[in-house]
Amino acid sequence: MTRLKEELQSGRFVVTSEIAPPKGPDLGDFLEKARLVKDRVVAINVTDNQRAIMRLSSLVASAALVREGIEPIYQLACRDRNRLALQSDLLGAHAFGIRNLLPLTGDAVAQGDQKEAKPVFDLTSVKLMALVQKLNQGLSYGDHPLSGKTDFFVGGAVDPKNIGAKAFFQKMEEKMKYGAAFFQSQPVYDLAQVEAFHRYCEEHKVKSLIGVLLVKGPKQAAFLNSHVPGIRIPEEIIHKFNGAAEPLQVGIEFAAQQIRELRAIAHGIHIMTVGREDLVPEILDRAGL
């Protein structure tokens, strides 16, 4: 059993974080960031070419964390691989000791830095989860027997802007049908939405991990609102940034405040600091975790 699964099942408030692999072959800085947070989080998401921007393989980076004794959540996007490559990567991940998995459809290539790339999208995130279920049963996607079973603990991603909509819960049900046991969200700033999401998770015996994003200043807030789907920084924090002597401190306190509010209405948080992993301990300290 993974530590993430054990902690979620225990009922303790769980903290996960996220680190992007480097834009090059040197894992040194990536591993240093992971070491900064390893004692404060249960597991670390390793992103897979997020926003369709090329980075080092999430599989390789996740395996490097396992080697360091740090538990990864391996993100795997359908955008770049057909079902053969997806299965090969999943078997490779299992062979390296990776057990936590977050299947994703993947951001559109048009959002990225190599727009001429040819997208694949052979499967969706839901169909990838169905594939993982087969691997966990010792079968390939074509129902051919494997030499052994995998044992992946699978989560799902949710888009918070649609929380409460019928389609939102239908998509969650699809993912639960194919094995999703926990759900991680992008940042959610409406507590009523968080409560509705959490109630639904409680009713269906899955776990909710709400996204908390460190916003470092007004420029980053404007960029996120304009360029990152699913994220909308509220005017409240943008106003606080205006005229602040230390915008970063405003962002740290706002993230800590969010965590304090979420402790009673979520099973945990997923904290994203976008390159400032060194600030995760301070944010958690201010939040009382």
C-alpha cells in the first residue's frame, strides 16, 4: 500500500505538492526541490509536459523520486502517446516502483511552445483509467495476459469551474467507475463549491484534495487568468497585491488562509508553488499544519 493511500484511508488531513521536471537532462535542481518538501507532504505530483510545454519525462523524474525515497504521483497525459506507448510507460513505471498515478487527457498542443507538434489523444483520461484497471488485473488493453499484475493507486483531476454542474459529477462518476479513489483539483476559491465537492466525495467514499496555489504577485495573477485554463484568481487577492510592499508575503498569507479554511471541508490539499517549493514549509507553518 502506498503512503498516500494509507494516509487518505486513515482519515488524516493529507498534503500533496507538485514539481515540474526540468527543461533539460539535469535532475539536480528538481531533486533538491523535492528534498525541501519531502518531510512536509505525503506525495509529490510530477507533471507531464503541463501546458503542452516540453520537459523531461515525468516517468523518469518519478523514478528518480522513488530512488530518493520520496513518493511520487506520476502524471501521465494521453496527448503525446497512443495506447501502446501508454501501456509500455505504465509497465515501466510499475517496474521502477511507482504506484500512485494521475491519468490526464492533457492540455492542447496549441497552448504550448511547440505548436507544430502532432497531438495523439488515442485515449481520454477516463479510457486510460480503464486501461489501468486491466493492467491491475494482469491484462493488456486488448485482454492479453501479462506476466504479472500492476498495483496502481489511481486519482482523477477535476476542473473546479464546473463544480456543481450535472456534467461535472457525471465525469467524476465515470472516473470512479474505472478506479479513481481520490480527486485533485485546480485552485478553488468558492468555499460553497468546495463543500459541494467534498459532500459528493464523502457520499461516494472517495477523497478530495483541493488545489491551493501560491500566487506571487499581480503579474502572475494576470498571466494565470489569461493563459491557464481552469484557474481564475479572485479580485480579492489582486486588490491586496496592489500597493503591497512585499507582494510575495501577501501571496503566502493568502495561501495559508485558504488552507486554514479548507481543513474542515476537504480531505486534504494539493499545494502548488510553481518553482518556489522552498516556501511550502512556511505556508504550511502559517496554516498551522
